[in-house]
Amino acid sequence: MSRSFKVMGLATCAAIALTVAAGARSTARAEESMPCEACDHGSRGGAGHGSVIFRGAYSALSSDRGGEVFTDAASGLGSGPSNDGKGGFGVAAALNLAMWAGPDMSWMPGDATIVGEIFVEYSKFSNESVVQTASALLGAPALHVVNVTQLEVAVSPKVKFNSSCDLQPFIIPIGLAFLVPSPPTNNTTYLDLGLVFGGGIDYKIHKLLSVGMDVRYTWSLGEAEMTDTSYLSAGGYVGVNF
């Protein structure tokens, strides 16, 4: 296992541990959030301690991966179909834990709560029948379906406004993403780093259930070499609150 991979793994574990610890420490504080005086109706349970989210989305790469060695071996030479799709779908799950709420956020307008989010998303951007690299190297090129996909694991702060009410807009000012593109890049790099930005709205339909929608953009830091892994993800979700 490479040293960079070990460092990224340790950093991810440390971020998760710190987020969980902060969420546990602030459980009592989350219960002290202000009453929903600005809303036309009562809140269904206040800010809460956190939620588990299940999300479906439209995902789109900033740049397609057509013509690469492992996505479509022959198209780069002009002798085969190209796996150049940019838009597809994504499925994701996330854990949100309340970190600072109520009196801790009195300095910020809008009855805000800061939530720590651990977000995992699988996206498929293209799946064309192309000349597979292995068959091309063996001298017997044949068409096979090759999926162009990507896995993202991100840790981000989420600022939720109107947190004592049922309707809660939120922003993700910045987060850190760990990206795994598949197939690998031309020089077989398969790991990248990125920064996440986003925003959305959450509606609590019951103290134990929420629905919402959001838009996220992950900007690649270029560690994947020769492949831009930046992508947009927009979708809706169901959240189970606790």
C-alpha cells in the first residue's frame, strides 16, 4: 500500500472520529435550540441530533473521459467508438451530526446550526460498448461495455438556517473530498482529492423523517493526473432523523 494512500486513509479516519466526537459532545446543546417563533407553524422536533440520508441524483463530469486508454482503447486512434458520456446518475448516503446549535450559534443570524456531514456517493457517467484495453492488447479487439464511474467520500460542515423550524435551507461552504475514478487514468492513477461546495433545502415532515434537495459541485485538485474528476451532482433525498 502506497504511503499517500495510507496518509489519506488515516486522515479520513481521523476526520470521521472528530466529527462523531463533536456530535456526541453537542447532543445536549442541540436540544437547547430556540423555539420556532418565526414560523407559521410549530417545529416537528427542533434541531435534532442528526440524520441518516439516502439520496438519488443526476451527476455530470466537467470533462468527459472519452479517448483514454482504459475507457475506450481504440477511440483515441480513431478506430473505435468513444466512451465520452458526461451525464448520468448518482446514489449516495450520508451521516449528519449536529455539532453546534442554540446558544453556541447566537453570534450568527438566522437561527443557525452547524452539522458535520460524512457523505459517500457512487456516480456512473457513461457505459458504452467500446474496444476494451485487454482485448486490444491481446490483438483480438472486441466490443465490451465499460462503465465510467466515480466514488466520492467527503467530510464537510453544513450550515443549516431556520434550524428550529421545519423548512431549513442550508449551505456547504467547503468540504474535503476523496475521489476514486474508474477506470483509472492513462497513467493508472486512481485516487484524487477535491473540494466540495453546495447548498439545498431540507423539510421535516415528521420528527423522524425529512425530505430535501441539494446541488453539490466537487472541484478536483488534480491529483489524478491527466483526468479531470470534477463533477456536479444535483438530487433529492430522504432523511431519517435521530
